Amino acid sequence: MRCWLLCLWMLVAAPSWAAHAYAQFGDIKYPEGFTHFGYVNPDAPKGGELRMVPPIAVTNFDKFNPFTLKGTAPAGLGLLVFESLLTGNSEEATTAYGLLAEDVTVAPDMLSATFRLRPRARFNDGSPVLAADVVHSFETLTGKLAAPQFRTIYAEVKRAVAVDERTVRFEFANPNRELPLVVGGMAVFSRAWGGGKPFDQITGDVPIASGPYKPASARLGRDITYLRDPSYWGAQLPVRKGQFNFDRLTFKLYLDETARFEGLKAGEFDFMREFISRNWARQYRGKQFDSGEVKKQVFENRNPGDFQGYVFNLRNPKFQDVRVRQAIGLAMDFEWLNRQLFYGLYKRVDGYFPNSEFHASGSPTSDELGLLEPLRKELRPDVFGPAVVSPTTLPPASLRDNLRQAQLLLAQAGWTYRDGALRNAKNEVFDIELLNNQASLIRLITPLQTSLSKLGIDLRVRTVDGSLYQQRMDNFEFEMTTVRLPGSNAPGGEMFELFGSKAAATTGSSNIWGIADPAVDALLQKVVQATTRPELTAAMRSLDRVLSHGYYSIPQWYSDAFLVGYRPAGFVLPPTLPPFYQPDSWAMATWWASPSNK
């Protein structure tokens, strides 16, 4: 579920006045009547199969409903099965074009957006997509039986109204140039899905949706195959031309990374994104690679960097003092990790929006100060100084110096070393449980454990399977964990789900930190109210400063390239690489089968 929601952070959708598209800041690349996006092959043949593994560690799935809180839905479901009124592309950060809707009209006061559905739009059971289905989808997602984070995402949407059979109007609580994109990117499904069951009991029912693929069977389990719908209604649309070319898309699930990699070499699947630098440097070699049977390739991109870091659960009293959080962060030695374990492949994360225009650096600009000054009483004074830079151990700095600084911060917060451990005035020992769902991460955590032990802090790692991990995360039953948030060129209302106070108290939300800060809420409002790209940038940089100075996370590392292993003989890649993409969805949507893969 969290993956589905975090993926919403990446949706490239936004407002303008052209009926066939909507751009948040008025910039639309493709005019009305365009035939296809420039990075696809409009004549790509259909057929063949692409077999993959999920980009995250999932060992099973137990439902076909990605919109409820409990359980795990299969990879690929959102992209392949569900569609929305508008869809973005991989070239424009804040523009969306009509998919289920043939046009969109935004009221001059920005308090409503009206979508006219395409007459030929069909669900996979052959029934038409009607305004009543859109209204049903909205009311279901904002109801009590859906995952609660959707109520946060659509909090500023007052209601959806079926104007006529194929026209739906969304009414907004406040003027907000992003809201037409928020509702335009909402998944639409049929009223008939589930046959009248309560929404949270729709698990094994295959979705009745409008996307180009359907699950091959209703059998829940480990692997899943999607079959291309030969009568897919939207195949010739400009926003779909040349895309979704495989007849079959399969996700193979493995219990551990070793079995997964051996499966790639053995030909059990065709495509895998690699996240572990040691594997990339040491394992992607041998006769399969020498012969070209399997290829390792670095795919460049212009994506904003992902945020990855250890996160604190602020709901736990031991982490509520900012000095404690800052001290623990000083114990991580990224330079040693990058040199000894990462083969120099990674860069250090600074802030929450690395490698993007939204990353704060240096002192606040005048635009940022204009947003921060009204909040001065609620902010730490150092927010108005230089942006936070992650600790380093490069000379003249050292890990020893950083640990000395950490020791002083802990003492100021009431934690001192005595009787063999770090203790507070109540003589309570400072220990931490880090919740983990990937055994491969343990070797990366060990150096942090060693450093913290020198401060008298006992860091224990609890590794659980994916299902239990998800359950505990949904209920915030953890002290520390690791999170990776994909970067976004078009941040907006989904930021409330990540950092807003309301989400902090909502079970299953993506605000896993428990951040509940009025200043953060105020800046989130500035993000969604931005009317120009510079306004959005200033708001995001201000938000980055406030979040970073809260020391809610220990920033880790990111890569500005994708590491992919795949079997090239079966596939043809489009000649143009788009600037903004994720490799898994790009392969599924734009690659096609070579003659040997028919």
C-alpha cells in the first residue's frame, strides 16, 4: 500500500487552459491532435513476454485491491490495470493529457474541474466507463473502508458530481492549481467490482478496470502474470500509442536476493533493477555476461534523487529531543561505507530532495525568507542560517570528532554514559530496535551499530518478512527503520501524506516519522498553493530547510543512474531515452519483443 501511495509522489500530472491537457504552470509540449509521445516507437509490434522481479522486496501477495490498508497487492497492478482521467508522460514534470477523459475544463475561480469522458472508454468486462463510476471511485477511496491515506490526499476535494452520463465535476474547498491533477490522477474502477461487497473485503476479486492488462487468473500467490487485453479500448490514443507492447508481463517473486540473482542468470526472468552496489560490482560477471546472454547496463536519467535514510519514530519518547536525533546521525560514516562497501557508486543524501531544484543549500534566498519569516516563532533559529549538510568524515573531519560532538549533544539532552551504557536521569538504558525487511542491509547497519556502541547505545536489528514488516509499519510499531522515497519533479498535495500533521495520527499513512509541526503544515500549504514554478521551488526549499533542521532522519545515499541487468536478445529498446522515468515502468510501457521472443 505504501508503495502505491509513494508512487503518487511521482505522478507527472498538472493544470492549464488547453482542453486536451492541463499544465500546472501553463507549459504544454504536445498540441491538440498530437499522435504519440516522442520517446516511444508508435509502430512497435505487439507480442512476446517480459518477465521481471518487483523493485522492492516482496515475497508474496494476498489481494488484488491496492487501495485498502491490510494485505499486499502484486507489483504492476497500478500501472497495468488501473487508469485515470489524465495521464502524465516522462518528459514533462507538471503536465497531464487526457486518458479516460477527452477534455478537462477548469473553472476561472479554480474551485472546480470538469472532465468529459471518452465515449469509447471501456472497462475490461466490456462495460462503458461512466461518470457514475468516477464518482463511485472517489467516494470509495475517501470512505472509511479504503486506506486512510486517501482521505488525506483528497482532503481538499469537496465532492464529485455526475453532471451527465459522461461528464463529471470535482468541486474543491479552496483554489489550488494542483487539484485538477490530483483528481485527474485518481484511479477509476467499475461500480461492479466486488459485486456489492464491503470495499475492505474485496481481495480476491480481479479488478474491473480499464487498463491495457488483466491478471491471468484470480489465484492469489507468489508469481503473477498480466495478459494484454486484445480489445483494450485505448490502444490507439496518442497517450497510449506505441506503449504496452508485450502480450504477457510476469513478476517473479523470490525469497531472497541470492535466489533472485541466480534466477536472472538462469533465464527464469529477463529484467532486474539492482540496488546493491556490492552485487553490481562483484556478481554481474561470468560466462552469461561475457557472452552477452545477460547484460549489465547503467541507464542515465534526469530524475530528482531519491531520498533514502534511517528514520526515527517520533512517537517514541526517546526520539523527541532533536539533540538526540542529531547525535545519532553523527555516528554514521558514509565515506567509509562508500569506499569499502559501495565501490564509490553512491552520493551522500543532503536534505529530503537531493539532486533537484527543490534541494536547499547555503543561506535562505529572499523568496525563502519571505515564507520562513512569518513562522519564525515556531522555527529553530538555525533554520535561518546555512542549510544542513550531512556529517562527513573526510579530513579534517573524522568519525572520532563526530562522536565527541554526539556525546556532548546527548549529555545536553540528559543522557550520560555510566555503568556500561548510556543512561538518563531515571537510569533507563538507551537502546534502539531497527526494523528491517532485507537481510542484505544488515552489513550496512553494522558500522552504525559499532559507532553507536561507542556512545553507549545498543542498536539491535530485527529482520522480519515483508508481510509482517508492512503490518508493523502501517501501525507505526517500530523505533527506527529505513525508507526510500522516489524523487519528484512535481510535488504537491501528496506531501501532506508524507509530512503533514494529520497524516502523523492516521494509521497506515506515509508519515512514518510522526512529524506534526505547524510550520511544516504551513509550508505544505505554500507548496500546493504555488502558481508558478519559482514559487513552488521557494516553498519546497523552505520545507527542505525545516525538515532537515528537525533531524528526523539520518540521510543515507543515492545514485543518479539506474543499474539494470537484463537479457537483451529478447527485446528492442526505444531509441530515445526520456529524461524522467523509472526503469521498471519504462521497460513495461515502451520496450517491445524481438522476433526471438514471439
